[in-house]
Amino acid sequence: MSIKEITSSPTYNPNRVLDAIIEKLQLKNDAALSRALEVAPPVISKIRHNTLPIGATILIRMHEISDFSIRELREMMAN
């Protein structure tokens, strides 16, 4: 399934992924998540508000810091 197929899906919800990573890493908020992912805070905000899809680079970085598999991360987004 491509990113376009996922983001156009009515079940696409990137907040589940962001919240799961925050919980797993015991981070305080989105600002701490942005530092962990090494992205600017507005990137997290745009992902949360569905104006920016989770791209391959961020998905790989999420995998690296959280030890969730890519498949797990994609399933969290699409469920």
C-alpha cells in the first residue's frame, strides 16, 4: 500500500503512531518527540493535523528510535 493510498483512507490516523512512540519512549510531549526524531516541531504538528503525510524518511527514523517494525508503524497509521 502506498503513502497516497494510506493517507486517502478514511481510517488513516497518524496520531496513533505519534502517541505510541511518545508512550514507548516515555516522552513528555510533541516537542520532545520532534527532538527525538530530529525534525522541527511544526513537522509533528502538520502530521498530527493531517496536512503532511508520514514520509519514508520520518517512518524510518520512527523505526530507528522506537524499535517498532516498519510494518507495525504502517499498521498503526492505517487502523
